[in-house]
Amino acid sequence: MKIFVTGGAGYIGSVVVARLIAEGFSVVVLDDLSQGHRAAVHSAAEFVQADLADRPTVDRALAEHRPDVVMHFAGRTLVGESMERPLLYLGHSVQCGMNLLEGMVTHNVKRFVLSSTANLFGYPERLPISEAEQIAPGSPYGESKFFLERAMHWLDRVCGMRYVALRYFNAAGATAELGEDHNPETHLIPIVLQAALGQRDEVVVHGDDYPTPDGTCVRDYIHVADLAEAHLLALRAFRFGSRQYNLGNETGYSVRQIIEAARRITGRPIPVRVGPRRPGDPAALVASSERIRDELGWRPRCSDLDNILQTAWQWHERHPRGYADRRST
């Protein structure tokens, strides 16, 4: 089976690609390297450097490689940025996704796995959040993912394209070879570890007046290797038709809990300053993963926060400059 992976040079995409190759799949990665790293792409994957905004190039790549399944990770993923530049998400990210879907219809590719988001549930009424929770995106980023989910719904009904939407909560951790390296970095755990390495003067906590036990935002953190496992299982989900699955550990940790755990794991001081809230940040997001457990047997193998932080810390200690100067694996 051949899998076409957009954004396969990024944090989650690269880990999924490595896992697919380890399981014997043929993999083609399409990435424009605006956010990903060529060195993160497994050497056994075919690589196409291209922008999804370039529809003719997307068409040519699909026509040449004729994949059985497309996995879509490419796109911008920052809630705060989407609140400042909404059209970058409601316009550009959506159009890139639509270019991909149009190309799939043109070339008769009938299986699609979407990297979706917990930000579909901006202000949930119940925790943990199940797939039955009312969708009310918390930002233009969440809205852009919902738009693609709705497009896939209609392509299923009209064109017979089966899809699986995997709605992640907060990806974290690292494998032995692959970790998190963004520029600029905006995700909490790598920011905290950069402060432990002395690469940042402090960690800014964005608001400490939320209705949570310690006043800081609460999130559900899921190890990136467990996300990769969910993508492999998603390939079996098409037998149920099109599906949506929430992915998390069903346990929430606050920003302050993450910082305290990182201090314990690293043994380093991590200075903290409280700043204002960021627009679009809900107080708490915690997943219910009951559906994917029941239907596909998915179980997180690295659900303990200390283990997640330990794998991330080991990677950052070995790669303090991230993927800089690294060759492809």
C-alpha cells in the first residue's frame, strides 16, 4: 500500500512516516519545508518539495505516485496566530486543503486521513470531550479544520471518498530520532525545555486567572508515538465508513504542572513570568478517547506525563539546535 503524506517533514508527520516505513508501507512525502525539516524525513520515503497552494504540482504528484491513501498534516497550526491573521487560516490553509482534495477526486484517490484538532471544541460543555460534543471552533485555526471535515463529509456522500478525522489534543514527547523543532517555537513543552537548557531567559505563562485549580490552562498531552499508532490504526477504520476520533490521554495537566514536572525531570531551574491571556485559549481541553478504544483498540503506551517529558528532554539534550546540521535519517 502506498501512503501520500503531506507535511511529512513536520513534527507529527515525520514520526508517522517513520512508523509507516517500519511497518512496510511505501511512503511519499510532500512538504514545502516552510515549517518542517528535510532531515526529519526518513531516507526510505520518496520526497517531493512542493507547496499545496500550487495546484498543478499537487496534481502532478498525485498522478505520478497514485497513492492508495492520503494523510494530511500540512498547514499552519497556531491558535494565537490564527486570531491575529485569520485569513491565513480561513483562506490559505483551507485552500491548500481543498487543492489536495480536488486532486484526490481528479485522480480517484478514495481514502483520506486528516490531522484535525481539539480546537473544534473551543468551549466544551463537558469534560472529557467526546465526539458527541457540539462543535464550536475556538479560533480561525479550529474553523479551518472544521471546514475540511465538512468538505470531506460531502465528498464521502457525493464521491465515495472515505475519511478518518483524527482530532488531536496536545502532541508532545519524542522518539529516539525525531522531536519537536519549530522556529519560532510556540508549544509549551519545548519552550519549557529550552528554558531548562538556558536557551530562553524565562517561560511566559499566558494567564493565571482561568477557572482551573491553579488558574492556568489545562490540556491533555499525548505522546507523538501514540499519535503515530493511531494513524496506523486509522487505515483499518475505513471498514466502518468515514469516522471521527478524538485522541488524548483523558487526563489534563495545567501549565504550572508542566513546568513543575519539567523542573523535576531536568533538575534545572526554569524561570517563569506571568503574562496576559492569549486570545482563543479555552480554560480546559481534555479528551475522551472511548470511541477509538472501542472500535480500533487504540491504547496510549506512554500516557504518564513524566515519561512524555523525559523523552522530549532526552531529544532536546541530544539535539540542542534541533535539526540544524543534521542529515536525513
